[in-house]
Amino acid sequence: MRRLIAVELFKIMKRPRTYIGFGTILFIILAFQGALAAQGEQIIGLGIQNLKSVFRFEGEIITVNFVTYMLMTTLIIHVPILVCLVTGDMISGEASKGSLRLLVQRPYSRGQIFMAKWIAGSIYTIALVLFAALVTYFLGLALFGDGDLIVFRQGINVIEANDVAWRFVYGFGIGVLAMLVVSSLSMMISSFVNNSIGPIVGTIAIIIILNVLSALMTSLLKPVLPYIFTTHFTKWQYFFDAELKWGSISNAIFVLIGYILVFTLVGWWNFKRKDI
């Protein structure tokens, strides 16, 4: 099994599209932090202009913690697309090339082959999120330095610098689970089709449709919103509230893990019976 996983990781590393995700994330981070370093005071000043008449601000608002929080909000939109670019064709791409037929002739069961691909795809997904987290934090620390975090969410919440690190760790943990849902969904779709475009477009389309429905039909979908996986993609923000809603956070974790298991099991079951 370890050999299968190593082979799948090697395949991922050989694909040029693998590095599109890392390159895109690096560009977004550099562009965002570069803009804040150049004109951050003006940009933030416009946003808090009305608040200055009510509150007195001391010290720097733009710190590594503020930049990391803002980039987490931005990247959660882009990373799903980058994840399914790689995981979406791990099965269907090989099926279209004919190499999948040779792979199933090896002395491994189809279940082992699917799980090796799923584990390799999950490792890539985790690496992508970890790369975003580390580059964001260390570049922000070099450019802006450490400091308290001001969160403009359901009012104004000021979090001391020494109380922020664990919140980001747990927040990125929720982000990892959310992206594993995306990779599991794209691999499940990939097990049903024989072209590499279908799973990528299909995964992105499902995420967009669910986001639009959640935004436009909140009243009608309110009973089922807690069970739609895209609803929980932003639940990492709960770690930055003044009072932590552990019930909502736990519910988000269980729902995301549940979707990962369901998508993985459906993909595994279909791959075992797939006509190759």
C-alpha cells in the first residue's frame, strides 16, 4: 500500500498542473501583502474612518495576524478550485489515457488503488493549505510584525497577540477539513467519468450552486443549511469571536467529516465496480 501511495504522489509531482496551485497561492499572497505594505494605511483608513470618531486606535492595525485573517477569508474561495485541478483527474485522467487499465492489472485490489489515490490527493490538499498558511504568516511577520488582531465581525473584537496562534491553528484545521471535502467530492465524480474535465468542472459547479442557493434562498433552505457542506467552509471564523460557539464548531467538524466519509465511500464503491 505504501508503494502505491508513493507512486501516486510521484504522479502528482510529475503533473505541471500540480504547481499551478502553489504558484497561484503565492501570487495572491504576494499581491495582497504587497498592496497592504504599499498602501495599507490608506486602504484600512477608509474602512475604519467612521469608527475613528467613536474609538481611539493605538498601535498598528495591520499586523501579521490581521493579514493572515484577511487572507484566510480570501483563499477559502480560491483554494477549492486549485484542489480539484489535481484531484479531479486522478482517476478519470488515467481512464482517458488508458493507463488505468494497466494499473488495475497490478497485484493490488481496486479498493487499494482507490484509497492510495485518495490518500495521495489528501496529502496534496493538506500540503496546499499548509503552504498557504506558512507563506502568509512568515511573509506577514517579516513585512508587518506581530501585534493584536482586530476582527470586524459581529461588532469589533480585539484579540491579544499572545491569544491568536491557537485560533489560527484550529482555524486552518477547519480549512483542511473543508478542502478534504472538495478533494473527496472531485475524486468521487472522477470515479464515474472517463474524462479529466468533467470532475473539475462538476466540483466547481456544485460548490458555486450551493453557495448561490445558500446566499439567495436562506429562508427556504434554513432547515437544511446546517447540513450543506459549503455552509461550514467559513466556520473557522468562529474561533475569532469573543465567545466561542463550540456547539456550532463541533457541528461543522462532524458535518465535514461526514461528507468526506460519504464521498470517499461512494467513490471507492463505484471504482470497485467500474468498467475499465
